Amino acid sequence: MSVIVIQFITLDGIVSDPDGSAGTATGGWAFRHGPEAVAGDKFQLGRTLDNGVMLLGRATWQLFSQIWPGRDDPFATRMNAAPKLVASRTLTDTSAWANSKVIDGDLVDAVNREDRDVIVPGSLSVVHALMAEDLIDEYRLLTFPTILGTGERLFPDGRPPAYLECLAAEQTGAAVLTRYGRTVR
């Protein structure tokens, strides 16, 4: 089992509001490059998505549950079919997006019990909780040629160092997909 974090990110490490749905002043920065910049399996999840489980925070799940069920392209079919765990203390009804369920109990315990690969799209609070417990095995970052100077960072100040290995880097449209894995557990 591996925990794989996927994020749209700017050159200066900002991950907040890439699509503009949060209404921030700098929101929509990833989507300004056109829909093809973010469409499809940009994170090269492939069979990992078919055989793994997605882990989302409540806000990301609510956003995705409004978008993905209405799509029917091949990648959307995979997203909709994938099992989804939702980290939330307030959400009770997950019927808006098939194969979703709220985690019963502690987030870290749920991840440690999982025997499938865990894919964490967005969901910064979930990512930070997993970082704090050193549970992330791989980061797949789609880096856009944008510098915002403000917003929530994937790697905030005050975190302990993490030493990663670059597994791959390739340009995909306006962005670059980089994959980083841990060097030592």
C-alpha cells in the first residue's frame, strides 16, 4: 500500500483554489491555461485509480461530487467507479457520488488499515494530517508556470524536513508533472 498525493501547484508552492471555485482573488490559476491543461489522467493514475481508493476531505469531496458524476469520458468513468473515503466530522450523506463513504473513526487509523493504494487529490487538511504522521509515499505534482505570492502552500513553514527522490518529470501542456517518492522510510 502506498499513499499518493496529487496536487495542482504553482511554482511558489501554492495549491489553494486552482479552479477558482473558492472565489479567492488569485483563484482559477490552473484553469487559465484552458480545460486541456487539467483534463484527463494528467497525474498518470491509470490502474492505481482502478485498484486503489481515493481519500478526500469534505470540501474537496463536495466540489468533486458536483462535477464528476455528470461526466462520462473514460477518465471520469474511472473516477466515478473508484471507491472514495471522505474525511469529515460533519458530512453524513454521500449519495451524491457513487462509491463514497465517510471514514468511521480516525483518519490516520483508516489509512493505516487500508491495504489498497490511497490516492489523495487536493484535500490539503488531509494531506497535512498525513504529512504529520509521515504517511505519504509519493507526491505527483502538476506544476503550472504561475507565481501567486499568496495562498495555502503544500509544504508550509515549520514542517520537519523531508528528503525525496525525483521519480519522473515530464511536460504536459503548460505544466510539468513531477513525481517524488520518499528515499528512506
